[in-house]
Amino acid sequence: MSPTPVTDASRSVTSLAGEVPVAGWRAAFPPAQWLAAYQTKWLANDAIAGVTLAAYGIPVSLAYASLAGLPPQYGIYCYLVGGLFYALFGSSRQLAIGPTSAISMLVGVTVAGMAQGDPGRWASIAALTALCIAVMCVLAWLFRLSSLVNFISETILLGFKAGAALTIAMTQLPKLFGVQGGGHGFFESVVTLAGQLPDTNFAVLAFGLAALAVLLLGEKFLPGRPVALFVVVISILVLSMTPLGQLGFKIVGALPQGLPDFKLPDLRVQDVDGVIPLAFACLLLAYVESVSAARALAQARGYEIDPRQELLGLGAANLAAGFFQAYPVAGGLSQSSVNDKAGAKTPLALVFASVTIGLCLLYLTGLLYNLPNVVLAAIVLVAVKGLVNIGELRHLWRVSRFEFGVSMVAFAGVLLLGILKGVIVAVLVSMLLLIRRAAHPHVAFLGRIPGSQRVYSDIERNADNEAVPGALLFRVEASLLYFNVEHVRDAVWQRIRTTPGPLSLVVCDLSTSPTVDLAGARMLAKLHQELKAAGVRLRLVAAHAAARDILRAEGLEESIGYFGRRITVADVIDEFQGRASP
């Protein structure tokens, strides 16, 4: 059979997909990989995608900057530098980097208490937070900590995102109704808004609802198109050319023209109490959201990303944000989908987007003067709608009420405590859930499967399984480690006490316990002594090689009997019933 021919195109795709192992400096600098395989015909795709992403990102970034409590231009700076520097170190071809709703809200509500009402201090703290995230990303990359984020379960994130969406929406509804709003926390904001509803500015409300309708229709019928830019342009024209501007509309006003200056934040970490927890919370959100979006796009396009390399990409993007008067950035699925659907082939699309945004900052900022704030509120409301996944919550309710309850704990934590503390609650609940599962593994008690002679399974899940008279068989469906051995021992003794009839044999099947530590070995030794005192013999079977080593080192083979790799539960039961001798 002749070998399959390899075309230039397939070589390029293979190289870009990262299927060929890359080592050295090229592994940490992805452009050295994808630029070598770049095809000229992709240039037009990347250029169009970059301009489209800029058209989408400018109005969205203006809206998100208001969530962060910063002047509108700071959101544009996030898109300007974040994507440009991510393109140098990120492993995704289509991920778009910029401000996100959750991180913007997290920065806004947290920095408010640190800034003491000083706008300059507010901006410096936001930039300092981005620099702290960059340092954390580099440290996590150096120590290979990218897998730690997997400890935060999707269940927790589902509830957290829903709570964050409602919290963010509550900050924008007063703008939609044309009232002042206020209040600390979600529920107080609801009460405050309810009290201000009689003062609703109906002209602002009607304008905002019209913008919402157009945005929602565009999202449904024109996915991936910069509908938000169209809404922004039309709203500016309407307010500029009609008397509506005299009916109480709040507008963006003048934006500074030109590119942001390169400068260090005016504050240091020791000057701001609480900036490290804020940076850590932002990093968790940024990394989880970025990697999730990057993986989804990579799977659709047939390549893989490097989660560890994404730490460098995010670190570079946030480093640039901190030096160029922006605030923490991340990759988001919505802006990345725009980039992808517009035809982006490589991260060069982000470079074109940054160039387009830079040109707009240099020459077009004056056109945004009459942009009404209610339109920015409408953009945010449509954006955060995607954070609430009703279908997945319903599925969770059907599949596991316990997991649904855990999700609701994260949901309530955000609403009651705010986004920053809600992130901490989500992390703690994830850790506690993991510890609970590890510390309370399922102990399966086995019975013979009807019709078989040598096959045993969990009698609790299969009520027709046949118990072995005079014997108790159990299997721990986890490693035997210091923090779960007491639970296992208690479960075994509880079963022994409730087993009818006399017992002569207890068999511990270790086939599902890949690891046994010193505490696990000593628990088995103690169980053997207790059973022996009661006239019951303990046998161990199907232990893995590493587990056998530590069990033998503790002297269990001399006291309990042979438990080599060839002996099974069926062998021990046959011996017990006098049918065979292992």
C-alpha cells in the first residue's frame, strides 16, 4: 500500500494544530510555529475578521468599562493591547481577548471600596490588578499549575455565572429606566430600583427597549455580525439630529483622542489592601472562561490548545493592560465567536483588530460624544444573558439534585455576598465538595451475579445478587488514604454488625484502590486484628503493584496471607467453600 500523500495544506494544518511536538523557545512562542506555516490566502480572512472584531469590540468595551467604574476609553484600551499581546503567546487561533462582563463587574464593585472616591486611584488599582494577574500567570506557568483550575467544577461555575448575570443586570436596569439606582448588594439594589420606578424616564426606557430589541434580533438572525456597532451608530445619529437629546439622556461625552501612554500604576501592592485577593479571583474567572472558550473553538476547528501556554498568553495580555492604562482582560466566548465566524485563521486577526482600534482612537473618538448610556446598558444586558444557562440548570435538576443544590449555593453566594466573595464561595464549595467525595468513598458490598460462578458486583445496586453465606465481601471505590480510612473502617464494621448469621470470612477487594498509603495499610492491619479477635478471617485480593509493596512492607502478607496478583475474590470464595485451593 502506498503512503498517503501529504499536501502543503495538511502540513500547515498539522503544524498549527500542534500535533507535531515542539520543544525549546518555539514551544513558549507560538508565532514561531504558526507563522512558518502561514498561507498568503489567509491574510484576507484575518484582516476581515480583525476589522469585524474591532467593530464588535468597541461598543462592547465602552459598556464594560462602565461596569468596571472606569471612563469608557479604558475598555477600548483593553481590546487594543490585550489581543495584541495575547497573539504573541497564546495557543488558540481564534480566541479574542478583551474585557468581560463578570471581570468588569468584579473590578467595579471591589475597587469601589479601595479607591475612596478618587478616580485616579481607581484607575491605578485596576491597572495594578492586571499586573498582579500577569505575575500570577507567569508563576503558575513556571510551576505547571494549569491543571489546578480543573478543581473548580462546571456545576459551581453554572450557579456562579447565573448569579453574576443577575448582579450585573441589576447595575444596568436603572440606566434602562433612566433613574439613579443605588444600593449595596443585589437585593438592596432591587428595593432601591423598585422605589424609583415612578420616576422612570419613558423616553429613555423606550429608546433602551428599542436598542434591546434590535440587539436580540441581530443575535438571532445575524450571529457573528457587529450589530452592536450598528445600534451605536444609529443611536448617535438619532440623538445628534433630533430633539431627543433634550429629554434627559445621559451620554458618553468627550473621549480622549490618541493611544494610551505606557506607564506604571501609581500604586504598589503594599499600598492597596485587598488587591491580591481581587487579582486571584479575576485570574480564576479569566483562566476558566478563556480556556473553556478556546477549547470549544479548537474542537470545532480540529486542533488542540495548550492549557499551560494559555497562562502565558493571559499573562502577557494582562501585563500589557497594566502598563497601558487598562484593567484585567480575558478571553470570552462571545467575542471569540465573532472572530471565528468572521473567518479568523490565526492570531494575526487580533493584530488587525488592534490596528483598527488604534486608528479609531487616533481619529474617530469625537464621533462617540452623543452615544447614550442606555445603549451601553442594553449591550451589557444582552451580553450577560448568555451567562444564564437555563437548559443546563434544568438538566442538572433532572440528573442530580445534589449537584443542582451545590450550583445554587454558588448562585446564592454571588447574590448575597457579591461577585468577589461569590468567587471565593464557589472555590471553597468546589474544594469542600472534592474533599467530601474523597473522604467518603463508596464502599461496595459484593454478591455473586446470578447465573455466574466467579463474578461478583455491588449488591446494593443489584438486589438480585447472591450473598455468600458466612462471608462478607467489600470493595472500596477509591484509593485508601489517610483522610478516608476511618470512613471505610466504620462502613465495614456497620455492615458486619447488621449482617444476619455468623461470619467467618471478610474479603477486601482492592482492585478499585490504585493507591494505598501508610494509614490505609495500618487500617487494614488493625481491621485484621479486630476481626481475628472476633474469630473472623480477613483476606486481601486484587491489590495493585504499588499497593502490594506497601502492604508487604507493613508485614500484612505474613499476618493475613498471600495476596499476590493472581488471586481473585472468586479464588478466595472457592477456597472458603472447599471447592478449590488457591
